[in-house]
Amino acid sequence: METIDLIALRKFSKATGQPTHPEMLDARPIEHVNKIEITEEFITIEFNEVTTRYYNANEITKREWEYKYNDDPELVAAIAKVIDLSRKHLTVLPENVSCPPGCAECCSGYEPFVSTGDLTRMAEHLGMTEREVMKEYIVERPSADGYHVGWVRKVTDDVNDKCVFLMGSRSGRYYCGIYNARPGDCRDFSPIGCQDVDEDLPRTSMFTPGAAFSPKKRRKTRTKL
């Protein structure tokens, strides 16, 4: 391993021409790397993060090393290899890019917001009026800008219970009963990074969903003459 001539550093550094002293040099090893960021000029490494816990707060300290690598042929060559590897594995997707069929863990404990557009789409899909959908299936909570009207109701008042539109008998056989009309929050949900996936389910399995969700039958009221 190449050694550092600390005595020579007393005079000046070649890059800046400024006086340098050994006590100003942080020569501790880089360990516990938290983050590496590479731009077209610099490589920045965050490392050795330490958390000091107090009774009412946490103090987090970390070290950072930044280097203008594009003037260093050795580092340029190393980063070029990283870029080549990235290109090679570009199409290798993470395992959790898709949900295991029939999982529906996100349909419990997650309360998707419903926008005015979602409400209209759901009402048309269910053959109901928007007022009826709001009363039966939405927990009303108007937003300041009027965009959201509430969130989808659960089968009970327990936040961890199933969504009222979730169909199927068990994990692996669950499916959305209003899939084509589901709220935008559900459409935008990504399983990447989700910690609630039922890992016991195979991702390669397939099953055919059953019947769609059917609204409760409403009593017809007679009109008095």
C-alpha cells in the first residue's frame, strides 16, 4: 500500500499551493459507506454515520469525501467500468417490480384518497349516483382545494381492515372488485419498496379473478300520490 509523506505536506499541496499541515489531514479509513454520488466532474462519498441519542432528540453526524475525479485517469477508468455494468444490467429489474398475484396487502392498512374524478368514474362504473357512492363507500373529508372528497371506506372502522371493494377469500386469491374504476391513489401505487408484501406467495402464479363488486341492493321508495 502506498504511504503518505506527511512531512512533505508541511510545505504546500501541489493542487492548491496552500500550506498544509499533517493535523489538518483526515486519514481515517472510509468505512460504513452510506451514499455514493457521481456527477460528470465529482465523486462524493458519505460514510461513517454516527447517531448519538438523547432523551428528546437524535444527533446524526457523518463524514464526507469529495474528489474531482475527472482529472484522475485511474478513477475515470474505474467509473467507466461502473457505467458499463449499469448499462449491462439496465434491463435487470428488481424482484418486487410487480406484486405477487392475489396479495392485496396494500388494500389493508392503506387508505387511498378519492378525487372528484375518481368519484365520477366509480359512480359510472357502479351504476350509482355520486351522492350514493359517497354515502356507501367513501369516508368524507373535503380538501381545501376541493380536489379530494375523502378516502375509500373499510369493511369496519378498523384502519387495518380490508377495503370494501376487495374481493376474494384469502391471500393469493384477492382481487379488486372495481379494478377498472379504482381511485388514482391505487393506480399510482408501486410495489417497489413496499414492506407489506406477502412473501409466501409465488410471483409467477396466476389466477382468474371472480365476479366484479356488486353494490348493495337499495330499496325502492314508493312515491305517494
